[in-house]
Amino acid sequence: MIYTWRRKLLDAEAARGADLSEAVPTPVFAEAVMDDDEAVANTVQHPAIVVDLPRGKRLSIYPAASPALVSAALKALR
């Protein structure tokens, strides 16, 4: 089910005679970074950064997030 969209797109591109190597980019995995720094708990309930994603999903980054975590999250969205 997860890759149904990809298979359908590849089938459609193959039917058109398109070059399948360019039809869909090779999937990649986002690197997970663990930071040993213990951030001080922030009592502020409002995110510092909000990224609106497709289908109504939202990524919220709070001020207490470590720089490494913020960097990893934003790189994963590329």
C-alpha cells in the first residue's frame, strides 16, 4: 500500500514509453541524529517554526529543540 502511488506512476510512464530512470527519483532515507545535549525544558507552548505539509499535516519545531534536531528535521523535508 505504501508504494502503490510509485508503482502506478511507473506503470503509466512505461505505457507512455518514457525513460523510467527519470520518471521517479530513487528513494533515499533521512539520517536520524541523536544529540547528547539535554535541552532545558521550555514552558512556552508555541512553536518557533511551523512547516505546513501536504494533506493538512504540520511539522512544528519548538524553541527547546536542539540545533541538531532542527537541522535533521529540515534536511529530511528536502
